[in-house]
Amino acid sequence: MRETDSKLARVVPPVLVIALLIAVWWAVVARSDSPIFPTPWQVVTGAWDLAQDGTLWDHIQASLVRVGIGFGLAFLVAVPLGLWMGWVPGAYYTLNPLFQMLRPISPIAWIPVAILWFGVGNLSPVFLIFIASVFPMIVQTTVGVRTIDRRYLRAAANFGVSRSVLFRRVVFPAVLPEIIVGMRIGLGVAWLVVVAAEMIALNSGLGYLIMDSRNAGNRYDLVIASMIIIGVIGLLLDGATRLLEQMKTVKWRYVR
Amino acid sequence: MSTHPHKITVDGIGKSFGDLSVVGGVSFDVRDGEFVAIVGPSGCGKSTLMNIIAGFERADRGTIRIDGVERSGPSRNGIMISQQGSVFPWLTVHENLMFALSGTRHGDKEARAHRYIELVGLAGFEKAYPHELSGGMLKRVEIARALVVKPEILYMDEPFSALDALMSLRMQTELRRILDEERHTVLLITHDVEEAIFLADRILVLSPRPTVIQTSFQVDMPHPRKLSDPRAQELREAILKELGL
């Protein structure tokens, strides 16, 4: 298949599907004459108004900052911890069962605890995002270390390099692709959680925008607009972490 | 240069995995600068034996001595080149060689790395990553990375068997050329009898599991050897007969 063909094949069908979905949505709303559920055009104009008066950008920024802090902290904790647990069997056998047990608990279940500990300010969502993204990143990093191909460790032992060279030149680069996978998972969950956390008791963020639009006079045009914006931003965040996979030093993991 | 008569002394090595006895008491010596090939049926424990000799695995009984000193683990003194290869895919060709040199006290490491990349015919590919290279080129990187630290011994465990037949032949010729330039003691494990005849000074034939040394052949032919040589053909027949073919 030629390059242009494959590009067309990748762009056209998804665009058509989305266009079809919008058309169906429009037709159904127009026919049913629903007083509450908006048409696509009402969603666009609603979002436009919010963008004009600046509140939309404030909400987006609030959500992104929370994710940035919570995810950043989780990253700083998870990577060293994961490397340690992967390398030292004692640490693995001691901590892994605990983390495996904490991991399947939905971050939403932590909301009451978060409110009790951190109140209803900015700290609660940051804590929830931290909790949500730290475990996948720990697990992924740990697994990455434990599955380093033995031949590479043998080669390092064969050349008798120092411990610091072993870590900088072999262990860390060997695990880096797994760390990036962990980051993708962690950031994805973080974005899911921020919206849920903001629905509880805040006055900014996209999650708050959804709840506030519903409560303040059933503005479902803004509810739908927020949902679409959340989806688009989530896509962009994932795309940004995927760019890391293009780094020359991790490409070996994704080719062949 | 060592005053000890033998570079490598393998003395009564035995190894079992659970109830399965894999290596059943292997003893032989390798002289300094000698090229010894070990051939044996597949699954006979060749690789286990090699891993023990190179220091990566422990034997249940017996000892390995290098220059008369008992060996306890892997060392830069003897570098292993294996079938799957262990060139680091996250480092460039040049970085792989610099990695190997990082533990050594060689002067001007840059120049050394450069010289060995040239020796294996990879000049111009210093900045390439392994996944951008062909299988044959990757083997050359591995050989360069091994030689750059000036090991006294090369352990080669089926080094070329993952390559296609033509590339395998080419690499054998290359290896012979390099070994004529640099003196090394080489221990080669292979299932390819012709490869052993082409390269080695002495060929040991292993028995099926639990493996012991069944016979030993001296290869008294000058390099470069031709496999069409009647002596080579005769030797090949004899070895294959030992292997039960």
C-alpha cells in the first residue's frame, strides 16, 4: 500500500464515523423535540460562550494543574520505588503483596478518606490522582526490572563494570520502555480521576464544570461540551506520552 | 605471558538440574593461544558447560582454572559471545564499545573504540543503533565489543548459528582474519562440524546427555583452510561418525 493511501485509510474512516454519530445525534434530538438534551450546534455555541468569557480556560487549567502535581509526585515516588523493588528481591517480596492489594481499589473509593484527611480544597484531588497513578507506575517499573533479559545483565557482569555504570547504562535504559508504558497508564487514570474528584466539592475544574452546569439550570449543552473537551484533552495527553516512545534510546522496544 | 602451561583447565565438571544430569564429568585443557571447538548433539549440555567455564553458572562438582587460578565468576579476561547476542539495543555501536571499556584502564578509549569498529568493518556506523543494523553487522558489533577490552579468552557459544548460511560463512572467514591479527585463546561451541574444522586447532566431540568428552581430533592444516581439502573431508566424516551420523 502506498504511503498516501494508508494515511487516507487512517484518517477518513474515523472522521466519517464521528460525523455519522453527530448526524444521528442531531436527527434524534430534532425529532424527539427534547427540551433538555442539546443539539450538536447548541453544544458548540455553549462552549464558545464559555471560551469567550474565559471560564473554560480557567477550568481546563485547574484540572491540568491538579493532574500535573498529583501525577508528578506519583512519578517521583513510583520510579525509584519500582526500581528498588525490581532489583532487591527482599523489597519485592515484602511490598509487592501490599501494592497488589491496594492497586485494584478504585480511586473513587478513596474520596471519603481524602475529604476526611485533606478537606475539600485542592489537596484532595491531588491526593486521589497520586493514589490512582502511583500503583500502575510502581508495578510497571518493577516488572520492567524483573524481566530484563538475562543476557544483558550477563554481558554487564562479563565486562565487570561498576555498579553505577550498571544502573545508568543497563538497568535504567532497559526498563525505560516499561516506565513509559507505566506513565501512559498512570496519566490515563489520573485524567479519569481528576474529573470524578472535582465533581465532589470544588469550585473549579472540568469535573466541577459538568456538575455546576447541570445544577445551574440543566445546561446540558455545557455538560456535553465538557465531556467532549475532557475526551480531547485525554487524547492529547496520551499523544504527548506516546511521543516519548519515539526517543532513539527506547525505539528498540517497539520495532520488530 | 603466563608461565602456566594451560590457559584453561577444566577439571571434572559435573552439573545436574534436579534429577537430570546434564554434564557428567568433563575434563580438558586449552593451551594459551589455542582455538578449541566443542561439537556435540543438540541438547547435550554444551551451553551449560560453556556457561560454567565462562563463570556464569556454578558447577555441582569440579573446578575451572584460568592460568592455574580457580575461577569463581565471570571476568573481563574472558568474554562470551552467544547465539542471541547481547549488544545493548539502547546504546549505539560506539556507546556499546565505550560501555565495555568503561571498566578498564586502557588509555585513549575513544581511539581504541574507533580502531575496533574499523577492524570489524563498521566504520561509518558508529552512531547507528542495533535495530538499524542487519544480523551480520550486529555480530560484528558484538565481536568488536568483546575484542576492544583485549580479553585473553573468547568464549563463543554458537556465535553464527542465528545468521543465514552465507553470512555465517563470511563471519567465519572474518573471525579467522581477526584472530590472525590478534592472538586469543578461543573456546567455540558449535553444532556445525565444518565451522569447527575451518576454525579450530583441536575439536572435542561431546556425547549425549549427561555429556562427557567422547573423542578429540587434532586439526593439522594450515590456514586459510579449504573444506574441499581431502583431509578436511576425511576429518568431517570421522567427526560425523562420532556423532552417530
